[in-house]
Amino acid sequence: AGIRRHVDHIVPARLIKRLKAGNPDRRENLQCVCGSCHGYKLQADHRLCLGDRLGYFEILRIHHFDLARVERALALYGL
């Protein structure tokens, strides 16, 4: 209660658009996170957009994101 939530793209929308991989707003690619987690996720997204997949996963693992869900979203876009 009282925690502000953010809707986040599991696979960054900017990457999906750049690769022309489909609709980034698919339900399977969206998650609800708190503001602090959203900040960590944005750091991870930056790594992925630079091609650093391992760095992306490392940040997500450290902050206890659901890595199985992340893998499914990446596969959805062929990444």
C-alpha cells in the first residue's frame, strides 16, 4: 500500500523498435515494478541496448528480477 508502481518493458521498447522486432507493448513484455526497481531495470536496459547481454542479466539477477520471465520475453522478440 502506498508504493507507486511503474509499468516497465521487460525487453526495452527502444531496442525492439530499433530491431523492428514487433510490438513492444505486448502483455508478455510488460511488468509492474516499484520506482527503485525501475531504476535498476533502466540500468540493465542500457546494457542490453549496447549489446551487453551478460551485463543486463547480471543487474537483473542481483536485484532479484524473474529471469525466467526475462528469457521468455527475449525469446518472444528473437533475442
